[in-house]
Amino acid sequence: MPHQIRQVAPSPRTRSVVTADGQTLAAPADWVLQAPGDAALSRRIKKEGPHWVVSEKRGRKVFSRGIWAPGERVERLKRELVTERADPSYERKLTAGRQKRASEEVAYAVEFEASVLAYLRFSDAHTRLARQMARAIAEHAVPVGSGTVARTKRISVEQRAEAATIAWMRHQTTAYDQLSIPRVKGKRREIRRMLAERSRKLLARYQDEYAQDDPDCPLRRALSFVTPGAAQALLR
């Protein structure tokens, strides 16, 4: 068992974990539990050999609870990282990495907003509204850690834009957040499909060049909650 790489859950017993099939395992005597929080150390611990990754699922979220691994390995890698991080070149490397990621995030935000705008396909008469909506959706969905479909790489950016738009409208232009949905398998998905169709019909109004402006439209009401400063930025 100590020679295996495992995904496990925490156990109420001291120095123990629970496997996917419910088996309780005791950590080897020479292993230690390294707490989460140092990504570089965690990567190196995993890369060097057998270890047990401890995670706990609460609701829909999964939380890291650390890594069990040989104590000698953990302490040695900690010392190596301390030495490495003391080198001035290490900070320069970190700074360069941050700048690169920030640049990539800005580029992705622009790309995603453009994809939302392309998905909306509003008529020329409603270009201003389309730009405001695309910016609002991008600002909500793109940030790292948002947990939205915009952050996944499993589908194309065009598909992400469509899914993020429908999700944004579900929360902003319908009563979805106030609904009491029965705990019946498939019921939430059914309601989401119904609301998605309703959202697409609402979008179709603004894709018609002859559509009349409606100040009471739920879409316009949702966008009216943007703060004045943000609204001006959205309309630039």
C-alpha cells in the first residue's frame, strides 16, 4: 500500500484515510501529512513517488486536505525549496510568470467577450446593448476562480460563450434563484432547459432589426443594476 499513489478521503481516526471503496487505511509510520497551501512543494512531493492525496467533498466542491508522503522526502524538498527561493533569480522568475499569466488572462477576456458578442448577434439597432451585455457576462464569467463554464477547456470558446450567456440570463432575467425545485432526479435540468429556451427567445427579439425597444424588458432591467461608473466602462 505505501508504494501506491492514491486518491483518498480523510478519516476520523488518527493517521488514517478512507479509500474510494470505503476501506480505512493507516498511514505508514514514516509518512507525514503535508498540509495544502504550497503548490510548488505539493507538485514535487507528487512527482517523486508514492503518495496519498487527501480531499474532501462538501456539496459540489472538493477541498484539499493535504498529502501523505514519506517524511524524509517532504523535509528534503522543503529544504531544497527554501534554498531555491532564497536565490534572487527565483523572484525574477516568479514575476515573469505572473506577468505572462496576467497578459494571457487579458487576452482571453477580450477573446471571450468577442465570442459572447458574436453569439448574441444583435441587430445594429441594439449594438450598444449587446456590447454592454457581452462585457457584463465576461466580467462575471472570466476571472480565475469564478467557477463558471468560461474557465473550462473541455469545449470551444464559442460553446463557452453560449453556455455562459444562458447561465447569466438564467440568474439575471428569470426567477431561477428564488425557485423551490423538488429534489427529483432530472427536475433541475428540466427547469434549466425550459429557462434556456425562454432566454433564447428573449435574445431573438434583439436579433430582429425591426424589434421595438422595450424598457421593461427583463434583460434591460438586469443591466440597469450596473453601477454608473461600471456602466460607462461597459459602453465604451
